[in-house]
Amino acid sequence: MKQGMPKQELIQIPKDEYDSMKETIDIMSDKKLMKSIKQGIGDIRQGRYITFHDFKKKHHIS
């Protein structure tokens, strides 16, 4: 190792965990998507939603 270079460490995680972390980073890096998610959370908190049961009833789905 060259002088002044930081020591590199290696970690091992399952591939599905890595894929999940990468997907989270991709989502959180998308400003438009994050804005939409935050708006949706606000809608839920304000009671602006319908239940799945009511959705099926509204659209005549059994």
C-alpha cells in the first residue's frame, strides 16, 4: 500500500441485501419520486385515501 493512502476494508453482505440497499439509494436520489412519496404520505396523514375494500366496491370488483 502506498504511503498516505487510506487502508481499504472489505465487507461481505448477501447479494439481496446489496440489491435492496442500491434500490433504496436509487429511489432516494430521484427528487421527483421522493417528492411524490412525501406527498402520498401527507395525503395518508390527512386522511385523503380510500381503503382497498372501498376501492373494489367503487369499481364493482368482487
